[in-house]
Amino acid sequence: MIFEVIVDISNSEVDRVFDYLGDESISVGSRVFVPFGNRKIEGFIIGQKEQTDFDKSKLKRIISKIDDFTAVSEEMLQLMRFMAEHLHIRLIDALRLFIPSQMRGGKVTELKKKVVTINRSVPIAEMLCKINKTAKQQKALLEYLNEKDFDDYTFLANNFGGGAVKKVAEKGFIEIKEVKKARIPYQNLSSKQNCFVHTQEQQNAIDTIKNDSNNTFLLFGVTGSGKTEIYMSVIDYYLSQNKTAIMLVPEISLTPNMLKLFRSRYGEQVAILHSGLSAGERFDEWLRLKRGEAKIALGARSAVFAPLENIGVIIIDEEHDSSYQSESNPRYATWEIAEFRRKYNSAKLVLGSATPKIETFYKAQKGEIKLIELKNRINKRPLPEVEIVDMVKELRGGNKSFLSDKLYDELKLTIKQGNQAILFLNRRGFSSFVMCTKCGYTAKCTDCDVSLSYHADENLLKCHYCGKRFRMFDLCPECKSPFIRQGKIGTERVVNELQKLFPNTGILRMDVDTTQNKEAHGKIIEAFENHEAQILVGTQMVAKGHDFKDVTLVGILDADQSLHFEDYRATERTFQLITQVSGRCGRDVKSGKVVLQTYSPKHIVLQLASRQDYLSFYKKEVNIREVTGFPPFATILRILYLSENEQNIISTLNAQFAKVQELKKTNGEIVFATKMKAPVKRIEKKYRYQIIIKVQNEISDELLKQIFEISDEREYKDVSVFVEKNPQNLT
């Protein structure tokens, strides 16, 4: 039998099918060892056939299977082909997404441990009679196991002696065997299951998703309207139909909280998948899903590739979040993968958000997807009152603090009343840049074209793009001046200042620096829930998904931060962020208050966000998009070029741009094309250039194929070229 194999080498020159001979014990989708040149290498079987175009006598034979199961299902093989054709992803790069990375190279396998079991066919009295009177440890071991039935071999050997365990086993009274042991992430998470009585809006939403003839739904509900309970009720239904479910959340930081809810309801039926797990945990959770031991995959973006079959529903919570688009190789949009899997399984796809993407809401308005609205919070709780504070007036009045007088007063009142507050700042570290006021020198990363941020707790300068660290300096490296100014305030400095203002108040910080450990998110959330702190300071991690009943105040310290990016999505992102973080307060019986600090108090986006008036924002934004020709009324293509050699990158860019210009002359779809340096010119030593192409409406498959062909034609192998459709981040 002839098998088609993709070898596990991420290189375009070998990213094609190789024919190998094999026997009937091997199946399509298996991982195998194959001879490749002078090496033994891993590969994936993606097909089989009776004939080959090559000399059959010269075909090499598959060496062996790697796993005792079929690693890649037929559905995922079809998804691989879809991703190669529509997203221009190498076959092997798609295949690697479908399995835990540590499976490659045999870096992780199932964990096994020795256990000891007592032989119940022999009465305990008979066993004890046959033990020598002086062998007290053997007797103690048998008496212990008679009570416990079985236990871990290492524990028994440590407590009763390895010799005693061996002797009793030789008599046939106990059995020593190896069993598989699952590595379960977040074992310390616990939560009691709450019983909910659905509101009429919730019940209507659940019934619509279950019974409507549409397959894709936008669950558009204000913050605190009970979307999570709708998700779980829909999953309940599909589990009762012997189907499976995928539940996606945007941030790893949200996963423990959601896992707590799901575990309390579904127990071992839920498995968690995200990049923060250890290799062993990720493998074991993946294997539980693969073997059907778990029916629900919960996780961030990568969980969309969960090895589930017979999927009933796929849910994407906070569907507007930019983290659902992969911005590193392989580049893909989660919703495209989810849509493919929905079609393949004849499943339902539910997109949930209080602030949907403009493109998503536009489709809902056109009737392409079914719109389900939740207009009220649970128990009719009011949305929080939002007060906009003009920071220009604060400065004129002599207040140079990061806290306005209003926010300071509200914090004092919140603490006095025993309630809690969240302060949101879209910037981590102590300060966002370090500058010499004498000569203008600004500390920059040696590998990236960005300023370094100062982190006071380690007294280090860090690059937030590549992670490189540098020593902080007292004198300017250029002119030796001691006059060093720190730039815009970061979360670390906010915490330091708050500790001076409120010395007897517990303050927690949640950002990338404080959540390096996979357990850190859960620990911070749990500590805040347990009132170990009254103030939580954080970046976007605190803005979505959390439900703290005693949070009555949210302070947005710099609402303008995301408003002025060079990106057509800047206003949309700002609206989403303010709405989401505002929604963290007043979620229980206590009312909530939001203080929004800004230097642009009259900006229409801030005004609408303060009222959580999404419909008015949508009408305004969609009109601007239509007039200016941006999605959903056009498709933006970015061809991104990366290389450490700037001359090679410029040469490749110019050659390909000339071909794009030729294509524009003959293809009426292309409205506009330009070439430029990327706004961030260099990251991790690699220069970055780009071509931006604007295409009328939805791009045709034929034009996309032509763009892919242009991007493949390059003289220099050290230049990486990626094509992105409607990228979430143009910087």
C-alpha cells in the first residue's frame, strides 16, 4: 500500500507530499517515522492510494507508527487543506497546530506510576497467618492496604520499606502494576454549582440557538446580561444529544475563572487547552478530548483545533477581541477556523459580545447571521453611572497626579464602605519610556524599533516586544547627564503611588509581569474575590470576563491611550475597551460608578462609550467605514516582509510591489495599493516592511490566489513574506 506523507520540516521546499510504502496496520492521520535522506524523521500520513507516479521499486518504506492512536482526524486533514488554500499556510504548519507541540520529537508522553493493589481473593486473616511473626512491616503493609485497597508504590515503599512491598508481592498477596496518571491543570480550583432561574431574555436566546434554522448567531448583550449562563445551557443541550462543544475565551487570564464555572457544572467532562499549561498537562488534556473522555474543550484561541468529533456547538466569547487573530506564523483568524468546523459538523456557531466587531454586527444587520439581543442586566440591575473627568482642567488646577480629585474621592469612599475598586491602565511597567532631558536620548531596544519601559521592582529596562532586558542607568549613556525623565505612568508606578495614598489598603496588580506563572491569574483573582485587597490595578486583563460582586468603582486612568493609533480600528477598540472595563462594576446588588479620565472629554467615542450606547457608535462608525472604504465595505490585504537584511527586504518588496501594480491594471477589484515601512520598523532584529492593498468588498478566491503567487516569488531565502486578510493590527 502507498501512503502520502508530509514530513515534519517547516520549509516550503519540502512542504509537499512524499510517497512511502506501508502495511495495513497504518491508517491515514497517523504520525509515523520515515527515512528521509540519511535521516529518520517524523511525518504525518495524509492519504493513501494504490498507484504512484514514481518508480515503485525505489519507494522507501515507513519505519513505524509513533502513537497507538490516529493523531489527526479526517476533519482536521480537510481543515489542513482549507488553511493551505485559503490562508496560504504550509501543510506542515497547519498539521502542527492540531497536536500538542511537545508530542513532536517524543518530548512528552503519557505519565505512568506504580500502584499496589491488595489481592481480595485471599482473606486478610489467611495472609497475616502466612507472614513471619518478625516481619512487622509486611503485616503493617497488609493491614494498611486492607483498609485502603490500593495506594501509590512510592508512598508504600517510603513508609513500609521497599523490601517489605517486594516480599508481600512475591507471596501473591498484593499486585504491583503501572497505571496511567493524568496531569490535571488547576487542580486547586473549586466552585460550588449555582442554580439559575433564567430570565425571559436568556430563555429566548437559548431556545433560538437550539431551534432556529440559522447556524451562526450573534449574542449581543450588555455587560452583566448573563451570556455565560446561556453558553452553558446551550452546551447542556448538545451534550444531551451526545455531541461535543468548544468554548473559547480571549485571554488566558479569563480561563481559570471560566474553568471554575465549567468544572462545577461538568466535572471531568471539560478539558482545558491553552499555551500557559505545562507540556504534560496540555498533552493529557488533549488526549482526554481525543479519546472522548472529555466532551468540552475550554480555552483560548488554540482550543479551536481541539481534537473533538461530532461537535454540536462552538462558542466564541468576546468575539470582538483581537487576540482571536494569530499575528505570528502560522497566521489565521479563529472565526474562520470555527466556521469551517461548524460546516463540517453541521454545528451551531455562537459569537458573544457586548461590543461586537463592526464587521460582525454589519452581517447581523444584513441577516447573514442571526442577531439575538440581551438588553438588560440580570435582575434588571442598572448599568454603572459613568462620569467623565477632564484631565486638562485637573492640570490647570494644579493637580499633576495620575488620579483626578474625583477619582481620589471615590476611592476613599469605596474603601471606607468596605467595597472594592478596579483601576484600569492600558500600560504595564513603571513608565513607558526613559528619556534624557538634556540631549533627548531615549532608551531603545537594540533588537526592536521601540522604546524600553522601566520596571522599578527589578530596576530594569524591558522591551515589551521581544522581552530583552537592560540595566537602568543613572547617567545618560550619550551625554552623561543625570537629568533622566521617566515617561507615561505604568501599572507598577500606579500601585506604588496608591500604596502611599492608602497605606493600610490591600492593592493587587494584574499585568503580563505579575502573571508569568500559569497559576498566577487564578491566584490574583481568588485573592481579590476573598477581599485580600480592595484595589485591583491592571491592564486589559482586568477589562473583561471577571465578575466581582463587591466591585462598585472602576477608574479608567488614561482613556485616550488607544484612541490615536495609526489604525482604522482605533476608535472601535477604544469604545470596546471602555465599555468592557466599565462593565466590571455594579454587577450584583450594589450599584456601580465609573470615573473615566481623559484629555479629550468631548470626543464622541468617549461620550458614547460612557453611555454604553453601542448602536449609536455602530451607526456612526459604519458610515465612516462606508465613505472611506474600509471593512466591511472593503478587504484590506497586508503583505508583510521580515528579514535581518534590510537591503534584501527592500529588493523583495520593490519586485513584488511592481507585480501588484501590474495586477491592479488588469483587475478591477484592487482599489488602492501602497508600500511602506511598518509603523514598528524592527522587532527581534528583523526589519519590517509592508504592502497594503485595498480591495472592493469581499476579495475573490482568484485574486487572493494571485496575491499568494506573487508573495511566493522571491529571490532571497532570508526574507519571510506573509499575506494577511483584514489584519487586526496594522502596526
